[in-house]
Amino acid sequence: MSRKIQVKRGNAANLPTLSPGEIGLALDTDTPYIGGNIENIQIATKAYVQGQIAAHNSSNENVHPYILQSVTGQLNAHNASTAAHADIRQELEKLAAAIRALGGDV
């Protein structure tokens, strides 16, 4: 035996305040709602989600190159700093060897 689940429904302007967790549907806008603690909360519709994805994708075309350029610059600066550290380390090792050769303790 199948059972039928029904939700509260009506036009958006006349949709009653739903109990927390209760589902409702605005028939004139095909907008689903769920009852919150204070008011009805609109559940994202397919069109809304598709719009958000499209906006995200179009904004990424402009943002990603900037982020890539910034990260590349930071990486290049880090690599240059690491190379300088290696040069300093090498000079310190030479100095320590010279001090040892003279009988000093390093």
C-alpha cells in the first residue's frame, strides 16, 4: 500500500508560516520552503543554483589569472630567498672550515 505525502501549498503571498521542519510550496512561483524557528526559509530552486554556478564560473575567468599571477610572484620571491639562503649557508660553512683550520672551535 503506497502512502501519499502532501505539503502545505498555496500562492507565495498566502503561504502560511510553516512549523519548524515542515515543507511548503508556493505554487505560483514553484518555490519550495521549509519552516524555520521564526519564519519560512526559501529552499534553493534549480534556477537559482544554476544562476549561482554561472555567476561563479564567469567571475572565475577574471579572478583565477590574478590569483595565479599573485601566487607565481610569491613563489618566485620565495625561491630567490631560498637561493640566497643557500649562498649564505655555503659561505658560513667556508668560514667555519677556515676557523677550524686555525684551531678554533665553531
